[in-house]
Amino acid sequence: MGIVRKYQGRHDRSERAYRLALRLAKQHLSDGHPLFACLYHNLAGLEHARGRYGLAEPLARNGLAMRERNLGGSHPEVGRDLAALAAILDGLGKHEEAESMHNRALRIFEMRGGRSERREIAHALGNLATCLHLMGRPEAVEVARKAATMQIEVMGAKHPEVEATLANLAVMERSDPRHLTA
């Protein structure tokens, strides 16, 4: 219910569902159970959606640490946790650390290389491009182009994520003097 309520924009109800699930898990499961990492990841995502990055960060870090202990450092779920934490760090203005997390997530997804990972790679590239742009790094434009190309291949040109990436790319190109014409 937490996920459904989050996507309905009913964040208070989503949080109540997650907190109830967390209480029940603490009563019935051992500390290292994989469900905890999932719950912390989802609670962090909820706080991210609310724009409450300071509350999201410790939840995301906790979930990532648990997932790495349970699955190792190269599992796709670890990559998704890294990508989520990187987005939170970007929201907090911690772009250098976020860049490191974006790149680590990309390496994990690229190791797998399947169709679902191509979508993850494309998404991670788009987020990395935004992070680089926020730091004023000129390579942001090329990374965004690569993300857009891959997203179009994987999701189709009309997908909302592709449209968002193309809009971000346009902003990046307009703000990069190397891409301006007289």
C-alpha cells in the first residue's frame, strides 16, 4: 500500500503503511532480513518525493548498507539503491558524492547488460548528466545526449522519461557556451 499511496500522491498514508510494515518486520524478522533494506529504500523514496532530502538520506544510506551486506556490492538492487541515494544527495547539493554514486550505479548496471539494465543505464545516465550540469561540468551535454539516445532505443521517443531528458538536454545546451551559435 505504501507504493500505491506514494504514486497517488497520498504521502501521509504511504508513510503510515511503510511505518506499519517496518514495525511488523521488527517484531517478526531478524535484523538482517532483506525486507528491511526494501522498506528503508521505499521510505527514502517517499521522503525524496516529498522533497525532504535530509530525512531521506539516512534512510537511503541504511537501506544501501543492508543491501550491500546481503547481496554484495555488484547486485542490481545495490545499483538501484545507489542511484536513489545519488538523487537524494543531488537534492541536498552534495553533487560530488552524488556523482560517485551515479557512476558506481552505472558500472553495476553495465556489468549486467540485459534489456532491463539498459533502461537502468539510460536512467542513470540522465541523472548523472543532471548532476554534472549542476556542478557546471561541460561533459553533462554529451552524457545527456547518450542518455536520450539510449532512452529512445529502450522506451520510445514519446515516453515521459525521454521527454524529460530531452528537455533537460535542451537546457544544458542553452547554458553551455560551446553549443551556442551566433
